[in-house]
Amino acid sequence: MKHITILVLLLQFSLVIGFSQGTSCRVENPVFVFNNAFNQRGTSYGDIVDLLSELGYDGIEHREINGLFDLKKELDSKGLKIFADYVKVDIDKEPHYLEEWKEAIPKMAGTGLILWVHLHSEKFNPSDPAADEIIVPILLELADLAMPYGVRIACYPHAKFLVETAEDSYRIAEK
């Protein structure tokens, strides 16, 4: 019985090896770092980029405008990129997002950047569909700015934020 079990295991192993030799297991999706790991003061963009390159990452996510172009320059020098930028939108305030985005978006043309929009409000509870009538025009305005440059917009769901779940993101995207 012991020999049969070993034989069956060897046969299964051989089949797995045989089937996997003709296929590629390479994942084509980029792997990038969420910048929370680098919120230490005094860490230069050059040091961050060197570490990302050394560890084999494809790039990083950024947060808002400050330092965006300095980081991009460093990343470009190593063949890496900024995949997303974490952008705050507060539907209770004017302007709803940093005005600097109107100038920054055209400068990110061709990068494939995604603006990960996290939405906030003191007037609405998280996941409240009643806020959609305010959210949608703001996101359409951003999308109109971004589309000609290949920059994309995505709602970033986060606990206790206005868009709290993936379902909230989907509902708003549909509108």
C-alpha cells in the first residue's frame, strides 16, 4: 500500500510538472508600493527609488501634488513610474480638490497615472447614496480634465470615508 501511495504521488507530481512546462507563470501586472512605507522624514526620493529598483518593484503610488514631479524625475531615471496618486476630494469645500491638479494633470500625459480619489464629507455619512448627486459632477469635472492626457480617475474606497466600499465605487462609476 505504501508503494502505491508513493507511485500515485509521483504520478501526480509528474503530471503537474508536465502541464506547467508549456505554460508561462509570469504575472504581467505591475507591482508597486503604497507610499505609506516611505512617510519617514529625511528619506530622499533618490533613496526611495534606489530601494524600489533594488527590490524589483515597478514603481510607487504618490500622495497629492507636493513633490510629484521630483519623484517622477527620480523614477524615470531608473525606468520606474508613479502608478497612482492618492487625491483628496472634499465635497463640502470649495474648491473640492487642490487647484494645482488642473496644471499637473497635463504634465502627466502619457504616464497612465490613476488618480485614486478618496472622498470626504462632514454632511453625509459613509456610503450615503444621497451624496452621489454632488460627487458625480465633481468626478466628471476631474475626468474631463484627465481624459485628454490619458490620466484615469478611480474612487478609492476607505473605511469611514464617503466612498467606503467597492460597491460605493461601482455605484458612482455607473452614474
